[in-house]
Amino acid sequence: MGVLVNPRTNYYYDNLIRYECLECEKGFIVGKYLSQNSDKDIICPYYHSDRVEADACSDDDLLERYQLGCLNLGYYKEK
Ligand SMILES: [Zn+2]
């Protein structure tokens, strides 16, 4: 779901998913809600391979606890 930051604008902090690329073995992070609500495939940002695998994910409790501030990814949800 993510963490609601601003009820007026329905702005949420997104949970973070860490992916690893099976081609170059580099890691990268995407937003959970953003990636699940996109019609695009997730690809490695370095070599554009689609052979990627999620290996870690934050949850709402973790997001609230660590207060990432400007490092958070966010999204506006339709009301
Ligand atoms: Zn790669």
C-alpha cells in the first residue's frame, strides 16, 4: 500500500523493491506501487536486460520507521 504522507493530495511514499540483474549482477531499486501499476517490464538500468529478480522489499512499517524523507519514491493515488 505505502505510507500516506498527505491525505489532502492522496500522496503516498512507495515501498521499495530491490532487484538484482541476472546478467550483470548489479542491484537497483524500484517503487512497488509504481512498478505494479505500470504496463512496462522491469529491466536492468545498466544493460537493459529483462532477466531480473526481486530479492528484497520494504513494508509499510519499515518505511515509517526509517523516515527516508527525500530518498523516498512517492506516488499520487486516485481518490
Ligand atoms: Zn544488468
